[in-house]
Amino acid sequence: MIPTEKQAIEILKKYIKGKANLEHNLIVGYGMKGISKFLGKKEDEQNRFFVIGTLHDIDLEKYNGNIKNHCVVGEEILNKENIDKEIIRTIKTHNEILGIKKEKEEDHLLFSIDGLSGIIRAYVLMRPDRDITQAKLKSIKKKLKDKGFAANVSREEIYYAPDLLKIERDKFIEAVLEEVKNNMDFRE
């Protein structure tokens, strides 16, 4: 099954309770949707990209900190929820420890957007107003250049997919950021 956007969010909320973890998954979900729109994907593909991003860390609160179990526990959860096997395969590719080869466009994009989400969320949280709608491409780019900002986020990971897929970095970041801005509110 490939759930609708609403169903994917409902599934996510069954397993993820922490606000930061929910926000992370949703940033990646909307980011995947944004890049799929930029790439001219049809509506059903946009939904599939959203589902991949939204459910990619469904096991974040369940795998007990052992990175070798990340996405393995997620696969169990997603199988229980009857999620499409190809979506599960793509999700598993983002945990490099599992050694699953990234073959499809969405595999590469998920990996990079997962990293970019950390920069976007950290940027919004440092703003006094926490207003994502005020985030600008130039601000995100400035934070990306600052190695001390969200220092645990790999810039190489973020640039991996756009460089591999020949997507201009600015357009990649902007496509992700715009969809997040249109769908999320961090002020709540």
C-alpha cells in the first residue's frame, strides 16, 4: 500500500511522539515532495516521495540507539502497516550501515534531504520567532557554509544527491525549503 499524505502522517504519529522527531520526519517528507515537484513528477509520484520522506525514520524512538537496527526495526513497523515494499527498500538505503545500494533517484534524494532537514530545523529554531516562512535561501546557504552551525550535519551528505543527479544546489535547497515553508509551522 502507498498511503495518502494524511494516512502517512497518521502512521507516523502512531510511532513517533517526540516533537523534534515528528518535525524531522515531516521536513524530510515535505522536502521530498518539494524536490519531486521541482523534477516535474506527477501527483502520484509526489505523494510517493512524500511518504518515503515522512516514514523514513518511523523507528527513531524504537531502535534503542543501535544504528545497526535503524531501518531494520522500521521495516518491521512498515510491514505491519502494509507499506509498499519499494518504499521500504528506499527507506532502508538511507542507513548506510545496512549496505543497501542506492539505485533510484529517490534513494539519493532521501539521503541528502535527510541531512538538509537538520540545517533547516536548526535554522528555524534559532530564529526568535521560529517562523519558517521567513527563511530565505541565502540564509540557509550561509548556515551551510558555517561549519560550526549544526556541526553534526554532513554538508557532503546534503550535496551528494544534487551533485550526482546534476541538480543545481541552490535549486535543490530552494525546492525543499519552499515546500517545508508552505506546509509546516514551528511556532506551535
